[in-house]
Amino acid sequence: SGSTNRVIFFLMPSIPDFCGSIGNTPLIRLNKLSEFTGCEILGKAEFLNPGGSVKDRAVLGIVESAEKNGLLKPGGTIVEGTAGNTGIGLFLGALRDPGNYNHIAKRVAEESENVFWANQFDNTANTDSHFTTTGPEIWEQTNGSVSAFVTAVGTGGTIAGVSRYLKSQSDQVRTVCVDP
């Protein structure tokens, strides 16, 4: 019949563990926004991280930093106070309330043995993880042609880390925080 059947294999490198699957998410062109604005608009597909969130990077960075600094030991427990986007808004009004979820998380960690409080709001490993992973990925995936980075803010780790990295590559990059 003259037709040839072909089988094509795409070989991906093996990943040594679950944490190794965090990051290296693709940029996806947002066609309608790109066409509407006349600009190339790309979205970082953080939903492809194993936990489905940009928070996967921050958590990995926080845990690795805690292990490196001896704050989290094998068999230890991690506690954290978090409640998502709505909780962030409520958090700002409840900073001094000892019943606030973040204060409770801190207290549980302080009063318990072999417990590490992740403290995503004040832990610089959160920001550092985006400086060392998300920012470089965006720069590489755009061949250094990114002119603006736009993101929503929870803890501020993503915008701070990515922004710091991109601006270290070019002082012309603009960063914008949006409130969804």
C-alpha cells in the first residue's frame, strides 16, 4: 500500500522523586489576550506542578531550607496557618488576635517537640524558591524577551522572587500585582 506506520517516542528524563517534578512548567500563549492587546501574553502553567499550584515551589523551598538549617528533622511535623485567598484578606485584619490561625500554628510549633513551623508569610525561602526557579524559567522560556510579569499575590513570595530575578536580568522588566 506504500504507507508507512511510524511510532514516535518522546523520551523525558526520569525524575528521581516526587519533589523533582516541581517546576519547569511551560509558558502557554494566551491567544485571545495576545490578539486583543497586540502583545505576546504568556501564562506560566503552574497548575502543572504536582500539587496544581504555584505554592508547590514555595513549599519545596521552605522545606528544603528547614532541612538544611536543621529546623526540620526526619520524622518531624510541619505546621502552618493558611486559608487561601480569602484567608489572606482576613489575615490582615486579624494580625494581633492570638486565635488567628497563623499565631496558633506558631504556638503549636513552639510547644511541640520535633515540629517545624513553615511560616510562609515571613520565610525568605518562599521568595528564594521563585528567584532560583520560576524567574529563571520565565527568562529562559522567553529567550530574555519578557517585558512584564503580572501575578496575583498571597504571601508575596512569587512576585518578590520572580520580580527580583527578572529585574536582575533587565531593569526594563515591569512587574505588576493584581488582585483577583
